[in-house]
Amino acid sequence: MSGPFDEMIADETEDGDQLRLQVSEALDQNERNSFAYLWEYTARAEQLPPEGDWRVWMIMAGRGFGKTRSGAEWVRMIADAHPHARIALISSSLAEARAVMVEGESGLLAVCRPGHQPHYEPSLHRIRFASGAQAQLFSAAEPEALRGPQHSHAPGASAKGVFPKSGTQHS
């Protein structure tokens, strides 16, 4: 994924510095503050979703890589681009989904600009985005809860919590 200002950002010459200063001065404070929320410019390349048509994107990395942030940003991008998206947020428990995926320091509420956060309905385990997209929290401990609702997208918090242990079978 690349953005429209990549060349300007990468230009380390004096001309690049001047151009960045001109752009910065042309923006109001709200627009300047919004740059901190442009994940495409602050993420490392390996934290961005792969290009092309894919069905599974797995990040296998250690603590501190930014897996939660990457997932939250991807959900935000999906919600912004697809107003009819129905997203299943799956974690090892509902409490973990809420504490990490929604309310955590890298969760959905934190990655959205102030004034543009989705509406979280804790009692319904649902997040509604301004675009019309919705996300629903699910616990991997209750896999039957995923039956019935239709989902267009489904990030999981961790393979350890989402996929059953070897030898365990669900019908």
C-alpha cells in the first residue's frame, strides 16, 4: 500500500524539506493533527495489509511488533471503505476482545481520530462506524455464537486464543 505523498516524504533534499514546510503551513491545526492517524504513513511496510486479492493475512510476530494496532487499523480501513461491512472481532474471551481490541492503547477506539471514533455498545458487544459498517465481538470459547450472523471480514486476536488446541475437534 502506498500513499499519494510517498515521494514527498522520502525526498531528503532541501527541496523536499521546503515542500513539506509549505504543505504543513497550508494545513490548519486539525488537518495537521490528523496526520498522526494516517496509518499508511506511520506503519512499517510489514504492518500493512498485503496488496492484491487475498483471503488470509497472518502476522506471526512477537510482543511489540504492532499486531493489535495493525488489526485495528485494518478494521478501520475496511469500515471506512465498505459501509456494508459486517466484521467479526474474535478473541479468546469477550473481556479480552473489549480490553485489547476495542478499548486498548492500540485498539479500535484509539486508532480513530478524535471525533471520528466508532460508537461502542458494550452490552451488545457491537461497534458501529459512521460509514454504517458494524463490528461484533465474539469469544473463541463460544464458537457456536458465530453461527447465524453473516460476516464479510473477521480478524482474530491471536492464533493461541482463536484456534483450538491440537486434538480438539468442533463439529
